[in-house]
Amino acid sequence: MKREIIIYYSRNKENYCSGIIKNLEIGNTKKVANLIKDYLHIDSFEINMVEPYSDDYSKCINEAREDKCNKHYPKYINDINLDDYDVIYLGYPNYWGTCPMVVFSFLKNHDLTNKEIRPFVTHEGGFFGRSLDDIKEIAPKAIIKNGLELLGSKVDLLHDEIIDWVNK
Ligand SMILES: Cc1cc2nc3c(=O)[nH]c(=O)nc-3n(C[C@H](O)[C@H](O)[C@H](O)COP(=O)(O)O)c2cc1C
């Protein structure tokens, strides 16, 4: 049997949802990761930055853009051995049209040869953006399967869609 794991990055605190700034207790992507975890009863690993972006939305936007422009790969706390896993549910928010840079830090640190990646993104209109191409460039030997795009501010209403995708 294939062994599966959920790897994700998500940020709580201030976020911009459907036109207003909201203080999120749990980030949108984490909500999806938690739902998949509870449904499949599989392991998960949250990518937490050593130096997290600001709780303040505007500052966070700028910090994330700077990391992207400077091709800076932020460090994250702890790590996980992926040898025992065949399938990775990879979840992240769309940041500036692609993955948050720390997700690329994680991918760069692992040999993903022949690993099946099932990507899911939460976004506010940009869908996957260029993230799938960027993941393929960093992990060319991974097998990228059909992904799931979710409007971040609506994830609470999309449980059926998420479970349907998991079961495909
Ligand atoms: C730094 C930053 C950059 C973002 N850039 C985009 C973007 O380019 N396109 C988009 O659709 N949404 C963008 N968003 C919105 C997030 O993708 C969306 O709110 C997501 O659901 C946040 O997930 P999280 O709560 O798990 O962190 C951005 C949000 C942040 C904080």
C-alpha cells in the first residue's frame, strides 16, 4: 500500500479575505490540511519558518515579495524524512503567483524522485499561478498529479469538493 503524508505551509493572523482584512485563527491552507488529515488518518508536517513573516498583512506581503525577488530560500524549523512515503499532499497558499519561498526551501532539501505529489493551493483569485511549473523545475523527477485550487476565504464551504478530490 502507498504511504501518504501531508506537507503544508500556512500562515494565520492577518489576511486579506474577499476584500477585507481578517484575523485568522487557523490559516486557510491549514484548515484544508487538517480536513484531509482527519479524513485519511495520515501523517502531516507543517513547514514553519524560523523567522516567520509579520502578523501584519501589509508587512507580510512585502517580506514575501522581497524573498521572491531576491531568490531567498527561508529556513524552516525541523524536517522530516520522506523515504517511507510515496504520496505527498503538498498544500500552500498562492504567494505572488507561486509558492511561498519556504515551500521551495523544503522541496530543495528533499529527493522527490518518483514521489507522487498531489498539490493543493488556497488563493484569492490567482489559482495555482506558476507554482506547478516552479515545483516541476525544482523537483523534475517527482510525479505531479492533478491538483486542487480553492478560494482561501471559502474553504469552510468546500469540504465536499476537497473530499471528492482526495478520493479521485
Ligand atoms: C504574502 C501574500 C501574497 C499573496 N499573493 C497572492 C497572489 O499572488 N494571488 C492570490 O490569488 N492570492 C494571494 N494571496 C492570498 C493567499 O493566497 C490566500 O489568502 C491564502 O488562502 C492564504 O492561505 P493561508 O491562510 O493558509 O496562509 C497572498 C497572500 C499573502 C499573505
